[in-house]
Amino acid sequence: MNLTTKAINYLKALSAETITNAKSGHLGVCLGASSILFALFKDHLNFDASDTDFLNRDRLVLSAGHASALYYSLLSMFGFNVSLQDLKEFRKFGSKTPGHPEYRVTEGVEVTTGPLGQGVANAVGMAIAETVMEERFNTVGFEIFNHHTYCFVGDGDLMEGVAMEAASLAGNLKLNKLILLYDSNEVTIDGALSLSNRENVARKFLAMGWNVIKVSSGNNCWFCSQAIARAKKSKKPTIIIFNTTIGIGTQKEGTSAVHSAVLSEEELATFKENLGVKESFYIPSDVRELCMASTRRGKLNHEKWNQNLAMYSSTHPELYKSLIAFFDRKKINFERILKNVSKYDGQSTRKINHYALSELAYQCPQLIGGTADVAPSTMAFVDNAGNFSAGYRRGKNIRFGVREHAMSAIVNGIALYEDFITFDSTFLAFSNYAIPALRLRAMMKLPVMSFFTHDSIVVGADGASHQPIEQISQLRAIIGSTIYRPCDFKELIAGYYNCVKNFMPIIFALSRQDIPHVDGTDFDGALMGGYLLENTTSKPQIVLVASGFEVVLAQKVAKELRKKHQVNVVSMPSIEVFEKQSTAYKNKIISNDASLVVGIEASNDCKWLKILGEKGVFFGVEEYQSSASGDEIYSHAGFNVKNLVKFVESKLKNSKSQKQTPKTEE
């Protein structure tokens, strides 16, 4: 037995033992794909285990995140900060070895994965980012950025729509340093792959502009390594199709039963004996030395890169200065953005956002993003910045095509590469397509901006399918997600500030229709999520709270109500940010003394009731609307002064009657 075979046997034993010890996991892929990933780590992956943020490192995305036990075992063998004790704590509460890889939990893990397919799109984003850096900073003799993005995928990944959306775009963009490592074992949880999928993956990827390499012996480390070496020379993105046997070496190998199998102690002992492994949670010294040779190579590459960067700083001082400043967010002048965008006040927030985005891009070379084929409608593009393409890597605008899910997951990948400022955009009604990526973005706390326009039923004539009602509620339900629905430029830029400066993922709900100038708006108040727009009294009887287009309506309603009542108006661009403020601040903005607090928004989001308090009621949209003009639909849904005054008066009367003490008969 040669040393490489011995090392892979110990890797298999370690993965199997990790799963048995946890009493759960996914054994099949960990055994079947062990040769693929060991070949990658041993012969190709450029990494520094002592500095996992090394800028020119290769990126490895485990899109098939259920192979985590294998990945953690590899990290342990190759000297990352994952100990054998950490493997024993696999899937335990608070461990650094969770059931699926989690960003910022385990050193060496580039992205949170598990929901299949999204990792492919994340990897495409990372590969895009690499080309941006390469184009901007590499010169003759100085390849400051020269690395690959690897993505490990299984049959399930390539059945997901998001993976195919992203792969299609990658082929169009000719991302030649992107390599998919496809563990093709032709088995899914339900049984043979052929039960649900008979397509020719090779031909499919060829049609999308990819280089395709086939490895019939995917459980042979040498063949795996040779294939990866060939892929690294390609001028196209490459998929390597490794034919493997799932759960190889077990009694259930090649069957769906081994997918999430857990070996009993007796089965594990037999399995290890067949591999020639006697120890428990153990890495022999010769195997460790074999792995550490690759680890030392990676550290040496990092040191050489540092030396090359030092020479680069002397020979290309201006480029070096630009590189150091490339990701600097501290220099952003928001006062300048506010000043330059103020002239567009009174227009739709999608238009204002277009000008604001171009102002931000002027200051931020690291800004990049795009739309799902709706740039003329959402207006989320940067003026005079070009389109990112295979022939122009400096473009700031990415044409994602009609691929909402992949768009948002790709943008996540760009943000994960390093501190890029990224954005995506489509209609609010179509945000549903992107929710899985938005959810993972929130988990990872990625400071990415989503610009979802056509934010209410005022879109009108396109009909119910295009009129967003429940979408804001769905987006606000994502834990860690922050929604900004601004009524003017000040509130919009406050959302920018919270994303860029406070590293928060922000989703903007922006209007297609113009919003008239609103008196009293405040940038600092919007930074707090909500603030008093019209503070007419310290002890209001009624407080009207609104967001976006409804702020203007709330002001008109308040004007009518003040003929009889004391009324304050609150602008609430972000419920999530407002919720984080102190109790004293929140009580000051939404007075405890008020008899009635009314939330007004063209949605059906009951989350409003959390901030409105015990005296709160919400006026929203309760049913899908017909196809008609926006004004007609808006009024038909009850969003007019007359109806809202009637609604508030009715609720106020009810609140007063409830306060009265009922009389009792003697």
C-alpha cells in the first residue's frame, strides 16, 4: 500500500468515525468523494492554514454541504484549526464542526452551504470577483491575483435550478478559473438518479460553453489529480465528471441506503479493519507528514506572494496604493451623496436610487452588481460604468439575465470573496425567486444591497401577479434581514449607510411611481429606523406610522384628523432597525400616551403590530387586486384620505368604548 492510499484510508476512517460518534451525518458522499478532495488538497489547492484570509488563496466551495464530515477531516489532516477533538464534537451544540459548513464558524470554510445548488452560484460570484481583481491589478511580471475557485458538487446540486442558472452565466462570461468537481455517483436519497434525471450532463455543460473532463475512475486519487491539473489550463470554466461509488467499502455501497447511513460500532470496526486502520480518531505520523508537505507548500506560496507584493509596491506604487485602498469603506462621503442626490427629491425612489448608486460607485471602485434583466425598469445600474463581460472585466454592471435566484446567490459569492460592495435587483413581486439566497445572506451577515422596485399595488395594470402584497412580509420574516422602504432620498441613503458602514444586508423596497416631496424627513432619524416626522404635540391622541409612498398619505390623513384630534406622524423606513433601538427612544417616537396607533402600508405584514404596541392597529392590503391604473387600484384598496379617516375614527371610537367601565346592576 502506497502512502497516498494509506492517507485516503485514514481519511475515510476518520470521516466514518466522526459520523458514527455523532450518530448522524452523510456517510455515502464522504467515502465516495474522498479521493477527489484529497487529490485537490494534496496536489492543487493553494491555501495557508495559518492565515485563511490570504487574499490570493484558492477558494473551495462545498456546494454539497452534506459532505461536511469529509471536509472537516481534511481540514484537520492538513493543519487547519480543526482538531481531532473538534471532529468528536461534530454536530454538537456550539461546536466548530456543525452539521453543514457555516461561514465564520469554522476556519477554512468559505461559505455557508447545505441547500443544494446555491454553492455553485456562490462559486461563480467568487470567480467573477477574481477576474475583477486580476484585470485591475495584475501587470507583466506581477500576477498579484492568480488563483482558482473550486466547487464540489453532487448529482443533487446539478438538478437545482439555481446551479444551472449560474452555470449558464459562467459559461457566457468565460470564467476559466472556475472548476466544478462533480461527484457523479448516480444515486440520490430516493434511489437511482435515473428515476428522476436521465440528462447528459456533459453535453449540457458543453452547450453552456464549458470545458468538460470525464474521469471514469473517480475513486482513484491519481486520476483525480491529473484531471484537476488539466482543468487548471482551460480557457473556459471546467466541470470534471468523476464517476464514483457512493459509500465505497461498506455493505451498502452504490445504493441510496448509504446516503445518510451511520455505521454501528461493529460495522465501523469491520470497515476500519478492511482499510488497515486500527486506531480511533488518529492520523499516523507518515500520513500527517504527507499532508503537511502540502500545507508547507501553501505557506511558502503565501510568503512568496508577500515578497512579490512588496516588489510590486516599489515598481507600481500607484497600483499598489489603489489595491490597498480598494476595499476601504471609511473614505465614503455620505454627505456628498446626500447633497448630490437631493436635487432628485420628489421623484420615484427607484429613480433616486439610480442616481445615488452612481454617486456611491464614483467613490467605491469595489462596487459591482446588476439586475435580473430589468435594468431599464428597476434603474439599478451605474451610469457610465460599462457592463461586466468576458471581454470587459472592469464593468460594474452585471447582466444576470432572468435568473433571480442565481443573481442573488452570485452576488453573495462576490461579497464573500472580499469586501466588495454588491447589489442585485428585480421587481419586489419577483423577490420570492431569490429568497433562499437572501436567507443565507442574512445568516452570513453579508453587507449586500437588494433593490426591489415596483413596491406596491400602485403598479396597477400589470395585474395581481405583479402587485406585491405579501412579499414585504416574507422578506421581513427572514431573521437577520433588514428592509428599508424609504419615502425620499434621505431615508434611502440611510439604508446605504447601514449596509456599507454597519455591515448589514439591506433589502430596499422602492417605488415605481413618484413620491411628492415630504416635509420633515431626517437622515439621522432614518438611521434609527423610525422617527417623528410631524411632532405636533408631546401627548398625541393618535399616532400614524407609515413607510414609503404611504408617508405622504399619512400626512394628508393627519391634516384631516387634526380638525378634531391631536395627531403625530411617524415615518418608519425600517421596522427591523427601529426594533433595535432603546425602549426610551421607541416610546418617544410612538407615544405611550396615545389612545390609538395606526400603521399604514400597502402590504399585509402583521409585523407592524410588534412596534405599534397594545394600542396599535394596522391598515394594509387584504386581497389581490384587479388590473387597472395604479391610482384606481390604490383607492379601491382603501388607500385614500376619506377611507383612512373613517377607519381611524372607527378604531378610535372602539378604543374609547373599551376603556369605559361597564355598569353593574344593583
